[in-house]
Amino acid sequence: MRHRVVHLVTPHSHDAADRTDPAMESSAEGMRTLWLSLAVLGATAVVQAVVVALSGSVALLGDTVHNAADALTALPLGVAFLLGRRAATRRFTYGFGRGEDLAGIVIVATIAASSVLAAWTAFGRLLHPQQITHLPAVAAAALVGFAGNEWVARYRIRTGRRIGSAALVADGLHARTDGFTSLAVLLGAGGAALGVPAADPVVGLLITVAIALVLRDAAREVFRRLMDAVDPALVGRAEDALRQVPGVVEFSELRMRWIGHQLRAEVAIVVDGELSVRSAHRVAVDAEHALLHAVPRLTAALVHADPTSDRDGADPHALLAHHVG
């Protein structure tokens, strides 16, 4: 009720031109997240590189390279966000928002490569143990790596979920895997301090399993987005909103899809066949208006109005029957 009262007294518009600014703001927020993440991870990699030069730790070297690579994953996402700002063309009539999904594929591939690298390094260290010096500095650098990656992970995931970017969420999950890798370095250093050199590679193998689990979640999220999957709860909200619209007798063929971090919908509604064209259009506009308010991040809804059957029971779509597959 509070939302409806505010909606009635607050000037607003749902024209396409007026919906562009929020989309641009989402892209700008995503860009800010990427640049800040790049700065934090870059600083983390520099600190770790200094400790690598002092200690000669191969494990920390791998973690440093890993963090630097993770910082660079901001590049494909940044390109995707910039590309998504471009206006639609006659060839790309839906715009370029799908670039985020392609960036998500790159990020998933990077996570997969990270898991392979972690496993390879762990096996190599298990077969060829190496002495680590400056253990306190290595442990401190590992904590810095974990803290930096975990902060970036939380920031990316929170922003990605707020603006509806699956690629940014996947990139946040990737940063979290790098934090786990940093913890492996810490535990390995602790094991070396206790005289157990095999602790580093064993923990590294366990972290590889954790990375594989995160890879599964990230890959599933990106796959669902590529297959136009949406949260069933959003579909339920759209259905509830349509049932509340006066003049909508019934509805069918409700479809929703993500294009980047913007949601689009289409639906066929049935209205009284005796209504004038203007009145039927008014019902369709009311239905679109209800959907825009009920479904978060929905920027466009195509509503097709069908009349109820004629008195003789004729199908208004009979002409299209032979085109239905």
C-alpha cells in the first residue's frame, strides 16, 4: 500500500527514453566496482611480489600471479559494460547487453584455468618439496592476499546482484577462490614452520576442490543466463501483477529474459472482444505498467492483447494456425 501511495504522488514515466538513465547508472556502478577491484587486487599483488622476492616462496609466487590475473579479469567485464551502453542498431536490435554474458564465459574459463593451475602447483610441490624462508613475511602476505580477495569478492557479488549482472557475480566468486588459494599459502607456511613440508601441497589440493565447487556455481549461473533462465519467483510476481489488472480476462505465453543486467518480458493477454481498439490498448498499457512496477530491473514489456472468442466460437488466430510448429 505504501508503494502504491508513493507511486501515485510521485511524478514518473516509463517511456523508453526515461528508462535509459537507470541502465546507464547500472553500467556506471559496474565500472566503478571493476576499477576499484582492479586497484585493490593490483596493490595486493605488488605487496605479495615484494615478499616473493625476499622469501623465494614458489607457492606465494603462484598466488601473486593468480591475483594479478584475477585483477585483469576486470578488462573483459569493463569492455562488456562499455559495449552495453551502445544504442541498438538495425543489426543488433536488442542492443549489446549480451556482451556481459560473453564476459561471463571468459571469467568461468579463467576460474577453470585457476583450478588446473592450483592442482598442478600442489602436485609439483608434493613431488618436489622446497624450503621456504622468511615464513612470517610469507604468512603476512598470504593474509593480505586473502583479505584483498575477500573484500573484492564481497563487493563484486553485492554490486552484481544489485544491478543484475551474472558476469560480475561470477567474477566475485572467482576472487573468492583466489582468497582460498592465499589461505593455502598461509597454512602451507604454518606447516613448514612446524616441520611438515607436505602440508603446503596437501592443503593446496583441498583448495583445488573448493575452487572446483565455486567453478560449478559460477558456470551454472552463466549457463542459465545464456539459456534465458530467470528466477521463477520473478515469473510469479509478474503473474500476480497481471491478475490485478482490471480488464485482463486471462493471460498466456509469459516470457522473460535477461539482456545484460536488464530484464525484458512479453506476454499475451485476453481482453473483452467487444472493447474498442483504444480501450483494449489501454488495458495492455495498464498491464505493462503493472509489470514494470512488480518485477525488479524490468525495463521493457511487450503486451499483446487478444480478444475473447466470438459468439460463434471462431479462433482469432486461425490464420496463423499453419505457422505454429
